[in-house]
Amino acid sequence: AREGVKIEHEKKLSALQSQEYKGGDESKLNKTKTSITRLQSLIIVTSEAVLTTSSAILRLRDTDLVPQLVELCHGLMYMWKSMHEYHEIQNNIVQQVRGLMNQTEKGESTSEVHRQVTRDLEVAVSLWHTSFCRIIKYQREFICSLHAWFKLSLSNEEPKKQRQESFALCEEWKQSLERVPDTVASEAIKSFVNVVHVISIKQAEEVKMKKRTESAGKELEKKASSLRSIERKYYQAYSTVGIGPGPEALDGRDPLSEKKCELAACQRQVEDEVMRHVKAVEVTRAMTLNNLQTGLPNVFQALTSFSSLFTECLHTIWATKGMGRAQRGRTNLT
């Protein structure tokens, strides 16, 4: 509104100069001068309204917003401090995973329960990675938005010291968040997602091999049943007439010998499949333990370092920029 009045005022001044130059009618000149006087009064009124509104905004910024930001900084500092403590505990726990090697029974194959738990773990760690990236991203965007608004709210009319103190908290907070290296922690979580996915693939291969072993075992049972059937026929023939057909058929084939050869070959195949499955179980278990022993410590070590650094940054902001303002605010209120 003030800018609009100023523009109108400039137009009236130009019109007055033009009328005076041309020697216009006195009544028109007086009318233009009256309009100019009225616009000048409006400029004063709107300027005072702007100053009043601006001062109200600055008071809200300093008395309401900044103390709340100090509390938010303290709350986030406490949150990351708690996360640091929990990550330290988790890091100590995962170091003990090495003891599982001697405690678990060897030869236990992967069950559907194992596979489901692995899939659930992969989903959980993926969500963990997404949530970690989002919380860092949103905190940075929040502070950047506040920082931009603080820059727009700076006024030359307010005391320089007060202006600097109001802006310093947000400025330091923004710079600290930009300096905190979150890539190592996020990549550590992402890497562990890949580790769990590899375990899941290896478990699927083992289960597939187990099914082949079971299928080969069923085939062996069929062949053994067929051989027993043929042997019973020969036994019944010998028992009935005293002498039955010889092992050689009329076409020169020996069904009994052929069945025995097939059974022996199938037996060897089953043994091979069983050995491969046993080996697959050992490989899966060794790889799972090895990946957990190396992957989990890396995750929690990275997160422990990151949360410690983040806590330290927020504590510095709160202690140097926020705590003093909060204490002065409480003193002023008293």
C-alpha cells in the first residue's frame, strides 16, 4: 500500500510540474497540490503502519520464535545424544556376534522361518536407511527455510547487536548441519542392506538345492520300489513252477540288472546332491555369520561417530548461541 501511494505521489508531482510549466489554471494547480498533500499524509500513515507491523514481527521473532528454536535445538541435541548412547550399546552387542560361531549347531539347514526373518530384516534396514536420510534432509531444509526467512526479517531499524544475535543462532545451526558428514553413516546402512540381500539370495540358493535333493530322494525311492517289484515277480515265478524265466528276456535284455544299474546311478546322484546341500548349508551359515560380524559393527560404528558429532554440533550451538539468549529471556520476564 505504501509503495502504491508513493508511485501515485510521484505521478502527481510530475503533473504539478507540467501544469506550472504550462501555466495552467490556478484551480487545477490547487487541486493537484491538495492531492499531493493528501498522498504525503498517506505515505506517513502507511510508513508508520509498516514500521509497526515490522516491529511486531521482530518482537514475535525474538520473544517467541527464537526461544522455541533454542528449545528445539536442545531437544534435538538430547535426541541425538540418546541415539549415540544406544548405538554404543548396540555396537558392543554386535561385537559379541563372533561368539555365535561356537554356540550354533552345525548342519542346520535354512528353514522358511530363517528366510522370512531375513526378508523382514532387509525391509527393516531399508526403511531405516530411508528414515535416516529423510530426518537429516528435513532438518536441513527446515533450518535453511528459517535461515532464509531470518535474512528477510533483518531490519536496519533495529539495534545491530540485537539483529546479529537473532540471526546468529540460525546461521550457526545452518552451517553446522552443512558441515556434518552424514554420507558415511547413510552409506554404512545402505551397505548393510546389500549384505542382508546377499544373505537372502544365498538362502534361496540353499533351499533350491535342498528341493533338488528331496526330489532326487523321491526318484531313488521310486526306482527302489520298482526294483523290489521286479524281484518279487522273479521270486514268485521261481516259487510257483520251480523254475522261472531266466534273468535274460527273450530280446536279450536283463530288466533286473538294468534296474539295479539305474538304482545305483540314482543312489550316487542322491549322495552327490546331499553332499552339495550339506556344503551349501555350511557356506550359507559361514557367509551369514561373516557378513553379520563385519556388517553390523560397521553400521553401528558409523552411526555412533555420526550421532556423537551431531550431538557435539548442537550442543555448541545451544551453549554459545541459545543458552545465553534463553537465560536473558527468563531474566527479562522476571
